[in-house]
Amino acid sequence: MLEKYMYIGQGQDCIAFVKFEYVDGSQVVVGDKHGKQTLLGVEEFEVDEDDYIIYVEAFRANVTEETIVALKFETYKGRTNQDFKTSPGVKFVLQGGKIVGFHGRSTDVLNSLGAYVSFPSTPELLGKWIKSYEEYVKIHSRCMGQVGLPVRSSLAASYSRIFLSVQMIPQSRATRAIKEGGDEKSIFELVFLI
């Protein structure tokens, strides 16, 4: 069985680093440490091959700089790396589907964290997105760079921006303006500004 691992390094008043180990095909990929390891210990969280992350809860505060001070992962099967009710700082949550990757920023500590989320491919959801995308392309046919579509839903209400990664619609220039990556019909890239 090929498990995935997350390593969360503890700092004096914050999360010192995160590191992810995952399976790509049949290869185990060991990621870099994002932040700097301290002598205060490392928490290891294992995710089984048939399980995945659906929820991340974190608190951020200004210790010496803006940092993540607490971090909790939860899987589809209900496993968590820790159980805290509250922590100092401002709480934020990453959820809404199968979390398939992370992005963020770090210095000597973990400063910010975002997630890449995969949603199930339902005809209703795809139809709405395709229609919105086609209307957007008609209006902005000369767009260059990232294309951001307005999203009106409870899922998007707490995020600053959402970008849609569309690969199922063969368009020429407009498709190149959309970010690449993921499953042909179900990956949306959520960019969290925290």
C-alpha cells in the first residue's frame, strides 16, 4: 500500500515548516521542507492510499511576521493530525472537495497556505461552468495571462479570488490563458489570498 505523509515542524510560537511526501504514479516523491526545521519536533501525519484530505483548518497570527500558528488536516475517513478547538490568531479553513495539492509561502517559518481542490464532475456543474466560460471568452477573446471568472456560491463566498482551470473546451488563445493542470473535467484551481 502506498501511503502519503505530511510532516509538520513545530516552532516556538508557530508552524516552523511543512513537508509533503506523496505518490505520483508508482513513484514516491519526497517534497522539500517549506520553512526551517527546529529542535522542537516534527509531527508525522499518514494518509492511507484509499483516503484523501478534505479539510484544512489553520490559525494565522503576527508573531514576528505573519505566520501560521496552528495547522489541522482531516481526511475523508475522518482521521485528523490533531484536535484543537481554538488557537491564538485568525482562523481560516480550506475545504470544499478533495484537496489534491497545496501552495503557500514560507521564510524560516510557514507564512501562508492554500490548497488545490478537485470537485466531482457533475453534468450540472460542468454545464454552468462551460456556459460561463463561453460567455466570458466571447466578451474577452483577446485576454492574455490568467482568466478569473466571477463565482457566486456559498463555496466561493469566503475566498478572495477563484480561478477556473478549464481544459475540456478546445479554444485557441483563450484556452492558453487558462492555467494548466489536473483532470480534464474536474480540477478547479482555488487561489486563496490569506
